[in-house]
Amino acid sequence: MGWEALAQWGDDAIRVEPLSGGVVNQVWSVRVNGRLAVARLGSRSDADLAWETDLLWHLDRQGLTVPVPIATTSGRLFAEGLVVMTCVEGEPPETESDWRRVADALRRLHRVTQGWPQRPGWRSSSDLLHAETGTKIDLGAMPPEGVARCRAAWARLAGLPTGVVHSDPTPGNIRMTADRVALIDWDEAHVDAADLDLVLPHNAADLDAHAHDRAAQAFAAWDAARCWGHEFAVEQLAQVRAV
């Protein structure tokens, strides 16, 4: 249906202008019920969108600042691949103090999602010790030696606490004000070892040397696997030590 689905948010719902940052999805500012919001149109399944919108509602109820899904006039949180969410204002983190606040927000995310079900069709790093595929990841497309290095890095996460990880806590996906830290763009979120989210500038999560090395190696392996086919993935794999 495409953007025609926006009519399900009301007769006055209109697109305003395209927003940057949409690679897989089309992202626009929209006006719904007289207020600015953000709409994202993509090809994710209904099961995937249900998982994401349920998660965002849960996080909002737990006091985290996230884009909150806005329901259609019939009460649905998505329709025909379209999700409409509240706008989140703010600036990206810059200082070490900023990043320490980000680390605190990420740790709170991990705490309030312990036991959360896996995103439909996704695999965690521990799953990929044996599985070959999961959503964006196809280990069969990678060189066997590279797969062995990735799996060795992920094996080091065994036994660590798990929860929902944002999986892309980069400056462009963080909006800060003086009194709150907001995480946006939950496209890569899934259940995994929490430390994957904590490889931050200035070692803001205060990981000790062993924990930081373990997390950094595992995250580089994850980036290589999910982005394989792009030059960036080759650069990330080069950071993963040989077995």
C-alpha cells in the first residue's frame, strides 16, 4: 500500500518532509492530529513490527525515553509496514560525561528487558555459534576463516547477562537534553549479550580491560557479519583477532 497507509492515522494525517538516516526504510516527518511525528515505511513483517512496537511501549512505561508508537484510528500500532512515532528532540552526545549518561541509559535498557523474547527471525551472537543465518546475517557468504574468527569472539560472551540490545548506539541514534537521554532507531535491536552495547567512546561503561576487549571483539565480529558485502564489514573483520 505504501504511504497511502498514512490515512489510517486520520483524514488530516499528511507527510511533511523526508528525514535523513533512512537507508533500509523511508523516514518522513508527518503531521498527525495536528502534531509533528515521525513515520517510517519499510518491508518488515507484522511479527517484527509487533515486537518492536511492544518493546517501545514497554520501555516508555519503564521510564526510558524512546520514540513512542502512535496508534491508528482503529488502535493498531502499525499498518502495511508503516509505523508512526512521537518526535524525540535533542543533540547527540559529545563529551565523556555525555557518554557516561548514555552508558547508564543502555544499562537500564538491559535491566528492564531481561527475559524479553527474541525478535522474530533474528539470531543472537550465541545462536550464531551453530546457526548459519539470521535476518541480515548469512555466515555462508563469509570466508570460512572469517566465520571461525567471529564465532571465537562470540563464544567469549557465553554466560554473560542478556537482554534487548539497541545494537547501534552511535551519536546519530542518540538525542540528549539536560535531563534525559533518548535512544532512537531500533531497527537493529534484538536480544543478545548486554556487553555488545557497551563498547562506547571514553570506555564510558567502565568495562575493565578484559571485558572491554571481549565486548569490542564480539561487536566488531557482529558488525562484520551483519554488513558483509560492504567494505565496512571487511574493515570490521580485520579488527577481529585470528583464532
